[in-house]
Amino acid sequence: MVGVTSIEVKESLDDLVKRLSQAETAKAKERLQVLYWLKQKNAPTISAIAKAIGKHRNTVQAWLWKYRHGGLDEMLELKRSLGGVRVIPQWAEAALAKRLEEPGQGFESYGAVQQWLAQTLGVEAEYHAVYQMTRYRLQAKLKVPRPQHKKQKPQQRESFKKNLQMT
């Protein structure tokens, strides 16, 4: 980028100081600081400014290119990524959450969750995506009722539970 060192900063020093004190993010402060230094009488070089703020000189020059072509607002605009598209749609996530809340309806593994999504809802997803969604977004742990012996008597089990709670 030719001629970046001879950039003319349109804002006054007072305006830059005011904006620096009102800046909410560190990124905005860095960019305003560059303009503040360039507005000084003995302005440092782009390389010196870049070194002082801990950025590469090409990054600082890219900020100044934005400033020259779009003004201060363009330079301070931070573009944010929306992220990737989720493989498992929101409605399928809600259906799985409902299924996980049902008593006695557990999954033995995340592979079983993956199969249930494919067979019941028609949503194909990789194991890792299913694990991430179930474990972290839904905050669910896979729980299956413990096996019970076939000779165990239900009345005896209920009486044991009642006596256990009373003590």
C-alpha cells in the first residue's frame, strides 16, 4: 500500500482522545490509538506503531486503508462471523431434549442417540456432532436404568425405598 505513511487524519486530537476514552473494546482502542499517534506532530512510522501495539505492520496498514476509503466508522467496524450452519436442526435438538427428559427413556450410548436421530427424525449427523450437542448444549448425560434381577419382588423394593427414606 503506497502512501500510507502520509495519511491525513481528519479528526482532531481532542476528538480522538474523547473517542479513545469512550471506546468499549480493545480492538477499537488499538485502532484509535494508531490514528492518535499519526495525528501527532512527530508521528512515528507505521512499523514503529505496529510494534508498539503488538500487531504486524500489514494489519495496521489494512486498518489505515479502511480509514482512507471508508472513514473512521469503516475502520472501527468489526465484522463478526456467524459461525457454521448446525448439522442438527433446532427442531431435532428440541425433540431429543424432550426424549431425554422422559423417565425410563435413556440411551445406552451416543451412537444410540445418533441412530435414534437417523431412524426417528431422519437427521444424519456425525458422532462428534451428536456428542457435542447432547453433552454440552443440552447438558445431558446418558443414563440407563440399572438392570434388576428377575427374581426381585417389586413390593419388597418399594418397602425398602420407603424405610430408607425414613431413617
